[in-house]
Amino acid sequence: MCGKRPGFGHNKPWSKKKTNRRWDPNIQTVSAALSGRAKRINACTSCIKAGKVAVAS
């Protein structure tokens, strides 16, 4: 919905040996009301909480 993508960086433990890691956004499949019809979409939880996605019940 909002175009969130994974963030990339490094794990950095005490030994300073950096390894790659990724931070995934919390994406949920919800049934949303789009143009009067219920449709399943992928939306991040921050958009669902903010009310940017009209969740169909």
C-alpha cells in the first residue's frame, strides 16, 4: 500500500565482525474495501493502524 521495502544493514556484534542482515516491514494480508468491493491486499501494520486502509469486515 505505502511501498515499504526491506531495510538493509549489518549485524555488528562485540567482535566487530559485520555480517549482512535485513529488516523486513510488518506486512499483513487484509481484506480491504476498494471502490465498494472487498479485495485482499498487502498492507503494512502502520498503515492499518493509521486508518489508511479501510478494512472490510
